[in-house]
Amino acid sequence: MKERGIIFNAEMVRAILDGRKTQIRIIMKPQPRPNENGGTWWPSNICQSMINIEDMMQDNEGVWAGIAGIACPHGGVGDRLWVRETAGLQVRRDCLGGTGEFFVYKADKPNAVRYRTACGTDVPVKWQSPVRMKRCHSRITLEITDVRVERLQAASDDDFKAEGYPLERALTGGSTDAFCWFRHLWDSVSKPDCNYESNPWVWVIEFKRV
């Protein structure tokens, strides 16, 4: 079993904590390309070989079963991901009446106060980038349960919801709202050449919280 860090923004952290997010889609780099001899191929650094996307990557029971999880640079089934999120330090009193610095997470308290001055002024928490989070400060660990490769537009309505579809929208949105939400989410964090319309190849990683 291997552990790797993975960055999630505050919205996705809340979705994980609520149990709404159990999937993530990550762009394959580089993108698989058609070969003159047929098929679409991807260069795997881990396997040190070219891998056929339509054949080898989709083999669930044959000789190539599990190759997607082996080749995935983000981890395979059974590996763990520890979540890196925006966090900061807050000065609070401890159980003995003293004061100390405690970690606070932006996903929980976006307007958290670091401390209050003697004249009553609130000093906000200075948030640190998720990139700087250490393993010991991570509060969320995920175990990978499945890895596959597919085109982005192959995602189903159930997949959209498993990406963290908000409950409040599920109660009021129409039949295509989950799709609209996911497409907006994807395009808001992706480069133009990898937007939803371009339909890139992606790693689909399913996970559970442990």
C-alpha cells in the first residue's frame, strides 16, 4: 500500500465529509494519442511501455485486468490518498486554561478568527495553501476502491452525483442539473484545451473514507 497527497478545495472537502463525493476525475497526462497501426495509446512511466486505451485499459477479467490501477500515477486499488486542504492556526484556550495554537480548516470555518486583540478587534486566520500541508495535519484519508480510464463525457448521472453534487440542488434541481453542475465545476478548474467540450481522457478514481 502506498500513500499520496491529493489537493481538494473547500467545497470538495465538505462533499467528502458529507459522504457525497466518492469519485474524482483527473486529466491523463499526456493525453492518449491514436497510433498509425490502430488504437489509442498512452505512454506509462510506471509500466515503461505503451498501453492501449481501448483494449488493455478496459480489460476487467482477462490478462490485462487491473492494468489501469497499476499504471495510474495517482494510485491503485488499496492505495490511500491523504487530503491536502486549506488550513491555518487559531489561538484558543486549552482545557487547562492556557492558550495555544490549534489547526482550523477553511472548509469548516471560512471566516475563522485567529485571535481577538485586547481592544476587541478580530484578527482573521492566515490561511495556508494546501500545497504546504504536512501529512500529520491531514484529517481525511481515502482508500482507492477502483481505477478506470474513460472519456470525460462518458460520465453518467450517477457519476456526476458521486463527484459531490450538492444536496440542496438535488432537492430542487431538474433532471439535467447534476450534469450542468459537474460541467461548470470541471470547466472552472480546467484549462481551455481540457474543458468538458474537448472530452479528454481521464483517470476515474473511486474511493471511500477510512
